[in-house]
Amino acid sequence: MTSSTADSSRVPAPLRVALIGYSFMGPIHAHAWTTAPRFFDLGTSPVLAALCGRNPEAAGRFAEAFGITRVETDWRRLVEDPKIGHRPLRRPGSKPAVPAAASGAR
């Protein structure tokens, strides 16, 4: 058996994920992000870093259930945060897609 190279022993940098929205599909997306490395070689380690929701109490409960330490009520704060690497969006069908457009333009 040969020894492993330095590249294979490196721990990948975490991908800090911010969920914008948490209602209907939020739990499924949160679960998917936390379990994806078990099924796919992502080359990174996703971490649920932040959550944005309009209702701070409900968002806080969701965040606590999924171990998310940061809760915001203004999606712009997460879109503008350079420490956040990915922002999957969930929005009510009646709401405009402004956060998605702003996130992609960043």
C-alpha cells in the first residue's frame, strides 16, 4: 500500500451556505445540504451558515432545529456577505425573484 499524497489529506474549505427562505421546501434543502457529502464528492464541505426569513421567531426556530447560528430578516445582508459562498433561494410564488437576481449578479 502506498502512502497518500498531501493533496488527498487536505481538508476542503467549507462552503458556507445561506438559506433564503425556510418554509415548505426549507427543511428538505437544509437536509440535502447537510447530507450531500455522504452521496457526492463535492470537493467541499457544506455548512449551513445563515438563514433569512421574514418572521424572526419562526426563522429562529428553524435555525435552531438545523444548527444554523445566524438569522437575518433582510436577504440583502446575506447576498452582500462575502463569507457566504452559496445562497439557495426559496420564495413564495407570489413574491418577485429580486433576491435570486441580486445573488446571481454578485
